[in-house]
Amino acid sequence: MDHAPLDALSLTELPSLTELFESLHALERLRSEAHAYAALKVAPNTAERDRAGHWDPQLFAGLATIGLSGGALLPPSHGGHGLTALQTAALLDGYADGSQDPGTALAAIAHGLLCAAVVHRLAPETLRRRLLPALASGEQICGISLLDTLGGAVPTTATATPVDGGGAVLTGAKRLVVNAEIAHQFVVVITEHAYLVDRDTPGLTVVEGLGPAAVPTCTWGELAFEECRLGPGAVLGPAVQAVPLLAAHERVFSSAVWLGAMRSLVRHSAALAGQRRLFDAPLGHSQAVRARLADMRTRLELCVGLVHRAAALLDRPGTVPSQHTATVRLFTATAAQAVAESAAALFGPEALADGHPVHRAQRDAAFFAAAGGGPDVLQPVIAAPLLALSGAVRSPKADR
Amino acid sequence: MNISEFPQHFTGIAARASEADRTGQLPPRNWQDVVDSGYLRVFHPVAAGGTAADGVSQVAAMESLALACPSTYWSATMSTLLCGKLIHGYGDLAVHRPLLEELLSGWKLGAFAVVERTAGSDAGTYRTVVSKGRDGGLVISGEKARITNAPTGDLAVVLARLDERVDRDGHGWCFAFVDLNQPGVERYPMEHMGLRAMPWGGMRFDRAHVAPHDIVPVPYAEFAEGMAWGWLFISVSSIAIAEAALHTCVAHARSHVSFGRPLGHMEGVQAQLARLRGKIDAARLLAQRVAWHRAAGHSARDEIAMLKAYATELAVAATQSAVQIHGAWALQPGHPVERLYRDAPMNVIGGFASNRLRELIAEGMGTGPAVYRPFDWLSGTGLDEDLRTPTGTG
């Protein structure tokens, strides 16, 4: 065997890791603030909103209090908070921990960290100047299909026919649209381009309420395009630029939400182990139970490192390797499901009661693992650069 | 100290790794390369004779050596990191600086002697004791087994009981810094499946002399805190083994054509590689974070325990995946994966096995200390039917 590759040590990454670890204390402070806010303002009615599928606009607007508005990542010149991706991830982590509500966090991600980020990165200056302050303040809300973070991995469900003078005519549909009921604008990616589509555009029908049987505290729906004509000003930019950004942000920020969700599960499970009795002894005396708790906490700590590294990479200039963001998403989704399942095993049948936090977490973790492409999309994204595979490199036999 | 140069320093060690495994002996040249590289000093503050690398750089240095040869890594790091930290942390630098310098200069090799023939993690069974000798001085008696560097080491940090006549602080336990090259100390090698070139074996103490200032009384609770340095270095060993296994898998998957296409084109193989990539990255990032905290003076003991349980089991799983991807070639003696496959399990067991670590982690989560009671909990529940009938006798 030749010596394992020296670049496996990621020696070039060492200085940035040192910077990252030096910032942990400040990040923890942000996380704690978001946790305290969410525990006080959001958590008390999470279960009820979850049960009713109720959207609370005041609650969503209140996220700006802790910086999780549509302007989280936007510079102050566009009305934003100018947060780094690391800081934003810490806020999402704390918010999800305190609120036990990944739905409103997903709404914030879709609006501010996917749509507003794409507009900021790709849109012409005039559009940015006009739209971004409204997105930052929450005066305008954006929605997007989570399937648009997958690029061409899934079959196209809509077409965009270019028209003379710019613009396009959209036909088809978009499913799994977050913020469908509340959005004033939608970012849609169709074949070559990303577009900004006003809710009132003739030919666009928003079918509200159609969504997954999970994460009910944000609003879901579908977009139906029938000869939906867009002007040249609706073109945000090329899909080859929009998709990597959307994919990277969805992977990193949704994983940050699940750090918080896992923290909550771990904490409640550990508390339960001290309270509940089994075989006339505290549950926590069982070596098997202790091992389960230890593994839950370990999975959480492992995910923290991956999320922090990927968020720190988003803050650096240049392209973030898809391998890193996909790794975070795959690992965190697997961990979230395992942690939720372990919590369910500890809580027993009561975890399956309607509205129980562990039951909600299991349901939502399954959705988290399936959205974003799931393992069948993420694994080749991670493995291909590892194997130095590309579409141009084929084996002779395969070509025949 | 430029950490990025370490891999270059260790290329010779990497080239000799296979032969070292075959013969079960570390080539003397390996030790010289380790000493010349400055590796032995990176873990210690300048005041103690070290070069004070930050935790992230320490992990990079460790992984460089562990990737080159896990056996050399274990021997060297056991001496400088674990023994060095215990001497520095629990000894008196004013007194023990020469002892530490002997380890950091590579002049002497250290061993950490905890386990005895009859037990693993259960300290209640340890019998090695420091007591008063016939001449009024202190002596150590007992036997330690399955100890890295036991056959070749010069100095041992020994976890021992304190005889009540010499136990001034009432701790009951001490770290004894014992010269292994003296009358009253007998060493012997022990066969082992993996890390074959690592010196490993036992040591018998028969009223061996220990200077009073080389007896450091410690409460037993401190034992795990000190051991955390060992958990960290074993974790990095495991990360390196997993990384090396992944590296061989990638090379094989790129070059081996199966069913008309390179193995790496297969979704199932990609899944294994992708999962491994993520797990190794996660373990390495946790190692870097805890090492950074540890080097900055924080305990991070529970997080290191998590890392140790995870990374060591990952290394075993990674080598199993490597066998799966390579096929039967990987099971032939001399194949790099076969060596990694044998090297991985020692990491799971050495320096607290995973089961024990998980108990400590849970304790840190508020479950209280581990409670051991004889099995009787099916009695009286109505669920012990099998225990009361012949069919349930197993």
C-alpha cells in the first residue's frame, strides 16, 4: 500500500479550524440567546400549532428579534443583519432546541437563506436594491420548492420556453413548496435558469395545503404553471449558479436546525432516564440505557463539528465543495433519525401519542432524511470527487 | 515547528510498516525518525521542554505518524503524550523535569501500566501496591499485563494501590514513576493479533525500588481524567486506520473493473465510501475540537470519551468495509487491508473499552455513576417463566 494521501490530513484546513474553535464561545452565546427566546416565545404553543397545522405570522415576524429574518445573511446596505453563516447556523441550532419546532425554522430558511440568498447572489442590481430590503424586513415573503435544491437529479416537472425579448413562458408544476400559503414571490429553477415569480402572475396557480405529512408548522403547497409568461426582469440567473447555492444552503442550514432538535431530544431523554423506573430501579441504571444515551449525545457532538465546518466554509470566498455540504446533510440526517428512534425507545409507547415531541421528531426526522435528495442523491455527490469520477470518464466496456 | 512537514518526516516509517508488522519488531530507524521529526515535543508546553503546538496541530501530527505506521505511533505516543502528560500533570515539574525530558528527547521510552492479569477496567481487582521496604524506602510489588512498551520501555507510570502505612492523603491510589531497568523488575512480551510491531507485554515488580518523590498520590477519580489523553491518542490512531482503509478502497474502486465498469461506478460501493468519508470527517473534526480544548487547558473528558468510543468502532467498521470492497485479496497476509483489519480492534479495547466509556458518558449526562447489581430483576415480575422451566435452561 502506498502511504495514505497526505492531503487526507486536510493540512490546509488547519488555520481556519483554529479560527473556528476560537469563535465557539461567541457562537455558544448566540445559540443560548436564540434558545432562550424560542423557549419563551415559541415552544409554549408548538404542539398546538403542529396539531392544527396552524401558521402564526406574528411568530414568524418575531424571528427577526434574534436575527433570523429574511435578512440574516444580507448586508446592512440591503437591510440585512450581515450575519455569517456560522452565526446563522448557531441561531438556528438554538432556535430549534428551544422551540422544538423545525417547521418555522424551515420557513425562515426557505425565505431568507435560500430565496433571499439567491436573489442577493444572482439578481441584477436594480432588482436587488428593490427587493432585498423588503425580504429582509419581512414585508415580502419568498417561497421555494425544496426539490429545486436537487438540480437535475429528479425529473423535471416544469418547462421554460424562452420568448423573444427575454423572459420565458412556464408550463408544468412545482411540488413541495415551502411558504406556499404566505409567499409573495417564488424562486423557481427550471432547466437553464432561476426565476423570480410574483404570486399574482397570470398563469400561476398556488395550490395551498398540499405537502408532506410532516413539518406542519410551516405552510406547504404546489405551484401550477399554465402558459405563465414572465418578463425579462424575472430571470435571476443561470441554474448552474443557483442550484449549487441552494443545495449548499439547504444542506447546511437544515442540518443546523437538527442540531437543536437533537439537543432537545438528548436532554429530555437523559432527564427521563433519571425519572422513570424499570425493574424496580431507575432507567438510567441500566447499562444498555446508558449506552443508548451516550450514543445519542455522541451523534450530536459529531454533527456539531460537521455543521460548523461547512458553515465556516460558506463564509469563505469561493465555491464550497459539494462533498462537504452533502456530507453534513447525509451524516446529520442519519444521526437525527437514530437519535429520534433512540428517544422513542426510551419513552416507550407514550412517544407515539399524538403531539408528543418525540413522535413529532421521529416524523420530521424522516422527512429531513428524505428531503434534500436523501442518501441516493447525496452519496454519489460525496463519492464522485473521492473517486475522481466525472461524466467524461467511462470505462470502454460501459461505453459499448 | 511546521506541522505540515510531519508527513514527509514519516515516509521512511511508512515504507517499513509492512515489514515491521511481519517481523513483529519496530525497526530502530523508526525511533530515530520520530525523534528527529520533533514529534515527541509537540504535545507539551515550552516550560516543560515542548514546542507547544495547538490542539489542531497536535492532531495533525498524530495522524501523520499513525497513517505511516500505527505500531510506531502507539509506542511513541504512549510514551510522550500519555506518560509525559501524567508526569507533567500529576508530578512536580521542579522535581520531574529531568524525567520528562528523557521521554521528550527520545532518550527513554515510557509505558503506562494499569491493567493486571486478572482484569481489564475493574480497578477493584488491581493488586499492585506501593509499600514500605525492608530498608525503610518505598517498593512496588505486583504484576501488570497487556501493556504497551512493557518489553522495551525504560520508565513506567504505574497505577498502584498505596499501602495504608504510606498513604498519607487517604487517596488509596497513586501514580508511581518506576525505573524499569533495575533489579526487581521483570518484563516479558505477549503475542497480539494487531499492532504487531508495537512492543506489548507484562511487567512483574518484586519489591522494586521507587523514590518517595516518584510516588504521586491521586484520587481514583483522577485516573479517568489522566486517561483521557490516552483516549485521544487512541482515537487519532483509529481515525488514521479508517482513513488508510478508505484510501485503499478508493484506489481499488477506481482501478478494479467489475461487471464492465470500474467498481467505483457502482452505487452500493459509492454508498460505502460516502458514508465512510462522512464518519471519518466527523470523527476527525471532533478530535480536533477536543484536542483544541484540551490543549487550552479544559478537560473535555466526556467529549473525548465519546470520540474514543466512536472512532475506534469506526476503524473496525472501516476495515470491514475495506474487506468487502476488496474481496478475498484483502484477507491474504501481507495485504495492507489485512494489516489494518488486525490493527483496528486493539484501539476499541485499549485504555477503557467502549462499554465502560459509554457508562462514563452517561454519568456526565446526569444518570449518576454506574450501578452494578447481581442479576435478579426478572424475579417476581412474572416474566421469568423460562428461568423456572427446563426449556429455559439454555
